[in-house]
Amino acid sequence: MQRAMRLLECVAGHEHGAPAKQLAREAGLALPTTYHLLRTLVHEGYLRRDSGLFFLGEAAERLSSRGAQEKRRSTIVDALDQWRDVIGVPVYYAIYRDGEIEIMCVSDTPGNPAVEEWADFRETGHAHAIGQCLLSQLDEDTRRAHLDRYPVQSITPYTVRDDRAFLQRLDRTARMQPVIERQEYALGTVCAAIPITLGTTVATMAISLPGHQADRLLPAARQLQREIGRLLGSLALSISI
């Protein structure tokens, strides 16, 4: 599924179509694998082939319609609501798109409220688990470009102090492991974020807890990671397109 998403995203980047060899190179896939996936995507209507070039098909174009966008959002909201109830914590979904951190949706309850956005989430990615998780999935140049726009600043006494220390921290972040943040964005709150990479889409699902429940954070993050793993196949299109 992830490889098919990468191919769809590569094709979407070529208004006038692209040949299989170019798509294989851009998606980082072996040519035989690319041919197999392209044939499948053409058969399913997500791509069409014309004179050796591949274009988005009607099925992919329908996915970008407003109705389909609402359906994809509903799919993610339903998943967040389910995880909120199973784990008993607020759950967040965010992506990194066009150089910005975007909180796409949040699921919480009056008894387990989400963190209040008291400082702009887009400008303080260095301070919260969501931003740290998204930035950890980017290459070094993209990270530095982000920090040029939104330099590190002290949000709480626990916030990382400067760009250099923050970049070093990102370099030490273990791939596909939960990113943990304790009171760096909001005093009295701890957060964890799970990295999700589908094709070229950089995303995360995250949770938060009050500080006095900090011992629940890592077990809850691991539980969320398992829940995501079980549903990722059905969520892939909703996240990637």
C-alpha cells in the first residue's frame, strides 16, 4: 500500500504524464515492482496509460473531489474517536505540508480535554511532540528551512534552548519510535507522537495527558502505535491523498 501511494504521488506531480522508469526512480522502487504496481493501479482506475506515459485516472480524481475529501476526513475522525475511547486520552492527527505544521483534527472529551493552543502550533513545532515528530521525519535541509522561518524560542522552562540543540535532538530520534515531550509546550502536560510516513506524506498521530499521569504516557503511546498499525491499511488513502 505504501509503495502504491508513492507511485500515485509521483504521477500526480507530472501533469503531462511520466514513464514507468522515471516513476520507479522517483519512488525509489525496483522497475519490476513498479510495473506490477502500475498495472494494478491502471486496472483499478487510479491511473491511466497513454503512449507509454502514466496519468492519474478517474478513480484518483474522484478521491480529490470535495465529497471524497469529506469521506476521508470522516474515516480519520472515526478512527481518532475510537482510539480516544479505547485508550482514554485526547488524540490528534497532524501533517507537514507545504512547509507548515497542520493540525487536521483532534478528538477529546470534557473529561479528557485536548491541550489548549496558547502559542501558535505552527510556530512552536520545536516545543510540542507533534511538531518534533513531524520535523524528525524531514531531511536536514527541510528542517533547517523550517527553523529559519520559525526559530526555536523558549515556551516553558523545559523547552529546548536553541536551533542547534534542537537539530541534535532530532538526529537522535529513533526512527518510527514515539516522540515524547514533557511540559515543553504547556506546563502540566506531557505528550507523545507516533510518526506516520506514507509515500511522501509526513504525518503523525499524537496523545496528551496531564503531568500527574506521566507514567501512563509511554504505555498509552505504545497502545496507540498498535492501534494505528491495525488500521493503517484502511487509513492509507485518507492520509496520503
